Amino acid sequence: QNVRIDPSSISFDMWKDIPVPFYLSVHLFEVLNPSEVLQGAKPMLRERGPYVYREYRYKTNITFHNNDTVSYLEYRKLFFRPDLSNGTEDEYIVVPNILMLGAAVMMENLPNFVKLLLSGALAGLKQGAFMNRTAGEIMWGYEDPLLDTINMIVPGLIPFKGKFGLFVGFNNSNTGLFTVYTGMKNISKVHMVDSWNGLKKVSYWQSDGCNMINGTAGEMWPPFMSPTSLEFYSPDACRSVTLVYEQSGEFKGVPTYRFVAPKTLFANGTEYPPNEGFCPCRQSGIQNVSTCRLNAPMFISHPHFYNGDPSLVDAVEGLHPSKENHALFLDVHPMTGIPMNCSIKLQVNQYVKQVSGIIQTGKIEPVVLPLLWFAESGNIEGPVLKQFYTNLVLIPSFLDYLQYIFLGLSVPLIISAAVLMM
């Protein structure tokens, strides 16, 4: 009763307007030797940031249905926190010209005259393979006439107009229409996703298993968890994610199960056959997300290619993967299914290479180039922790204790009465 999605339940307000302070930390990768990379050299990278944002989440359009489900839109708003950041949004960083290099790879198999036409247009617009932009522009968007030019030469290749940035549309936006079970009839299904944007499964991938929408929306899980695994659907990753139990622990006195990503999460189909549906694949440790990113040559991975094929790290200079800094985790209270502490981390990468007919790509060697990685982190603290501990931990535990005492007294009395009646 305390954790089901019902306006009368103790956890409803926590579910509706998440009171936990979430923070988005973004790390950008600066290319230190762009001229050399154009001549075929290995890219040298330097991590910049983090640029930290306070993240607020709240749900709207909450609609209850007769089949024990509820639909909602969850919005997120971000506010820059310079006091927590290492740098400002106004500082300049040399990064790949994401739009141009992406379009080049996407046009690789088109006729040469089309590529030469684009290359001429790029020269007229003074576009190069690398650009010097502010951190804010790289993340939140900048105006670029290249958008209109590409749309004119190859209509439909990209849908962007006006501004382009890696996080355009991320702020003041929702993650899609989730419909989840309330747990009113079956508590074991509470928070489990029934559909996303009206879909029972997506169509990005090559197998039914990879297209399945499994688990919850990633905020809470059914109570009485077992130390095995948990699942959630991530619109950002366009797929369901399974985390595995690592160890039991405590967070500020509350018992927790820690769940982490298995090494097979971003493994390729050769190393882990169930992931064959996410292919075409490259090395293990990166997942091709081009099918859900407008066919752009984009890949996701753990930060610094943690748990990835060593060749990914060796292809560039400046990466130092480690579990301490780059592994994701969720610490969940097993009795209620509520996360106490979490840090979800993801890296965005772009496949770049020399494309014949487009002189701006120079002699760039094929490489999966890290663009940025980010972490969404939060934990229950202060008054919220006190309320959680009082209402969802102590009271149920006390009631269980009373029930235990009652049964302990009742059973002998029932047995005695039965004996007397014989």
C-alpha cells in the first residue's frame, strides 16, 4: 500500500514530483591535434569539465486507466551550477564538426557528383572537420548555415533546422509517454512499463528480444526485490537495460542492493550472441545507435570505453577507463524498490573517417571518437531521507514485528484450544 501508485499512498508525492536532488555532469572531449588528425594521426584528447546542472523532474498529464495502469509525461529542467563545475559554458573547445563529419559518412555511398557538390558547398561555408565552439554551444546548440545547405542538397538526410547541438531538445523536454502499472491489483507489477508512446516494443533493432520494452521507467521497482537483476527502459539509449546484482550494503543506515552493468551490456554479437540484434556491430564495448539517431554514425558506451575492447582505448590518446570513475550503479532499498543512491553514466561517440569526394575529411583514419560523457546522479538525503525512513521503513517493519508477536502468541493458544476440545 505504501509503494503503489495511488494518490493516497505514502510514496505517491515522491513519485509525482521527485524530491531527490539530481545532477547532470557533462564531460566534453577536446581534440588537441586537429591538424595532425586530418593527416592521419591518432587523435589526442583532453577531458574538459565537468559542467554540472541541477536537474528537476516532475510529472504531468497523469491519467489513471481501468486496467491498473497510469500514463504520464515526465519533464526535466536543467540549471547550470557554476559553483559545482570545472569551467564555464562560455569557454571555447576544439571538437569534431559533428554535423559535417556525420553527414560525410552518411553520404559515403552516394554518387561522387553529390559528394563533390557538398564538398564545394562546405568550402563556400568555410566548414572544416573540426570547429572551435563554446561548451554551451556544443551542448545546447548553435546556428549553422550548413543545416540548410545539407537539407537543400540531400533533402531528408537530417531533420534539424536552425540550431544543432548534442543536447538540443534535452532541456525542458519529456522522455515520452510512459504507461506503467500502478500495483493496485498486483503489487509485483508496480512501476513496470506497459507501453511507451503507445508501443509495446520498439522497431529500432534487428530482433524481437532487443526491441522489447522491459522493466520499469528507471525510477522505482516493485518491492521485495531479490538479489539477481533489475531492468528499465531508457529512451536515451533506445533500449531496455538490464543491471545485475553486485553486493549488499547500506546507504545512511538503510539496507541496499547494488546493481551494476554487466560486461555484456555493450558487447557485440560475436562476444554475446543475444546482442546480435543491436548490430551492425564493431568492437565490443560500443553500441551502434544509428537506427534510432537518424542513421547518423553514433555509438554509445561506458565513459572512456570502460569494459570495452582495448583497441577502442588504443585508437586515441587521453582515455583512462576505471571502475571507480566510469562504472554506473544503482543502490536500491530491496523492501520498497526505491533507489537510495545512483549514478547512471553514458558516453556519446561518433564514427569518423576519410570519405572520398569530400576533401574536408582529409586523411582521417577510421576511428570511434568520444565526444562527451555524462552522469545523472542523485541520492535521498535530508528531510526526504527522514520521511522515507520513517514512513516506508520503520512503520512497515514495526507492523511486521507486531504481526510476528501476534502470531507467536496466537499459534500456541490455538493449539491449546484445539487440545482442550479433543
